[in-house]
Amino acid sequence: MSIFWIKIIAALTMVIDHAAAVGQFTGWEICRMIGRVSFPLYAFMLVQGFLHTRSRWRYLLQLLALALLSQPIYTYCFNGVWWKWDHLNILFTLAASLGAMWLLDLGKRVAQRRKGAWWLWALLLCMACCGTVFAGEFLGVDYGWEGMVLILMLYVFATTRWAWCPITVLFAFRNQLLTGAWDEPVYQRGIFAAVAFIPMVFYNGKPGPKPKNKVWAAAMKYGFYAFYPLHLLVLAVVF
């Protein structure tokens, strides 16, 4: 399974989840359960994108720009107001996680080049961890520090395919493990996130179909970026 099809699955489950959250139509609870699959797949795609991108700076700036553009639409869709910054959308989560991965990668490269530079690796690791907690708890990014830890774990074990399943399962049960509330309906819904490991293990390392026409190729590439704010805008209008 290529990244293209993983993107399709992630986008569809995200739309199902958000439509149910905003509309709360008949069967909305089942739709929200299906929607739990979305974030682990976006986390997985972020890691793969970070490992294969030609420009990490451009990747980070694109995420931040789209996150800022999407925030008013996000808050209007879910809160009915255009200006609300105490809970940031998922793109801020991805951008902050990309920064943390970058710190870990820098520390690893320095440690490999200089055997006595273990202290720098430890320092950057602490900075990445502190940044994760800060972004999750104080900035209020979507999915909090737990979502960022999922991304960092998928990055650390990016070449260890067998580890993706237990990492995703632990994320799915994170609320139960952290609170001990195993009978909470909202937490039980989150267990369905474990299903996301299935597309992950079938990932073939390929980007998927790419049109030969440059215009269509660019439209496909940036269309996935634009899809997030556009689908929220449509939901805000419909519901």
C-alpha cells in the first residue's frame, strides 16, 4: 500500500469523524469511532514525509502556514467563533512534532560523528521532550502531548516495522492507561485507533501514482494540504 492510499484512508476517516462531531446525526458515535483511525495515519505519514522530504524547512513552513490559515476555520466549525487560540488544530500538532523529530535527528547525527558528544544528544533529547510537553499542555495542540509522543515513537522505530503495531495499540489505550477509567465510553471509542496499524504494516515504501502532467501533479500534491481547511469550511456551512 502506497502513501497515496494511506492518505485517502486518513482523509476519509477524518471527514467521517468531523462530520459526526459537528452534525451529531443518527449513528454519529459509530462515525466518531471510525474517525479514530485518522490521526495515527497522519502521524505515520508525517514521519515518512520527514524522512523522505528534500527540504525539511519547506515542509515545516508549509505545515505552519496551513495551520495558521486553518485555525479560524477550525474554531468556527467546532466552536462557532472565528478567533479562538486556546486549542490548536492538528496541523500545529504535526508541525511541533516535526520540530521535535528534527532535534532528535540532529542529536543523533552529532553523536554519530563525535563519540564524545553524547551530552549534546542528551541535551537535544531533553529539549525535544520538553518541547513536546509544552506544545501539548500549554499551547493546547490537538491530541496533546500523547499525540506528539506517538509521532516521536513512530519516528524512533521508523525502520522497525513490527513495532508499529504495539505503538499504535498503546496510543489507542492511552486514556485507559493514564486514568485507569476502563469503562468510560469516550475512552472506549478511542480504542478503534488501533486499527490504523493495518495500513501501516502494508505500506510498501512508495509514494503512489503521480501524474506526468506537472499541473495535475501539483494539484494532487497541494490538494491534500488544502483538503483540511476546505472540508472544515464545507462542514461549517452545511451544519
